[in-house]
Amino acid sequence: VIDARAWTPPPVFAWLARVGAVAPEEMLRVFNCGIGMAVVVAAESADAATALLTEQGETVCRLGVIEAGAGEAQVRIDNLGAGWPG
């Protein structure tokens, strides 16, 4: 589960969405929207991973969580308003 409020996409993505009339869901399907790398760690290791990456000069934001579910794995984007990413 990714929280769309967890990061602020660079302005170029708002421009692309506006000029191209691209829906938020399609923006996230096609573009990285400013997320260059994702690291998945156990919840109990998140603080240590954040500290290590920050010490190495990386900008860290916690994008979401992994939740158990039934059936095929899927990605859910929460808080994805109609004006996102602008």
C-alpha cells in the first residue's frame, strides 16, 4: 500500500500530467514520479535503514507498507486525489 502523500513529486510530473491530460493512476503506472529507488525492509528495521541511507546522503521517505491479502498480489495507492501530482 503506497501513500501518495508520502512524497512530493518534482514539478515536471505535474506539468506532464496537466499538459498531457494524464490521470494520476496512469502517471504512476508510466513514470517513477520522483521515486528513484525503493527499498523494502521489515518494519522493525525501518528506522535503522532510514538512518543508514540518510548517512550515505540519500533522501528517504516512507512510501507505505506491505499488507497481507487474499488472491493475487496487487499495489494499492491511497490518498491519490484528482489533482495529484500537482
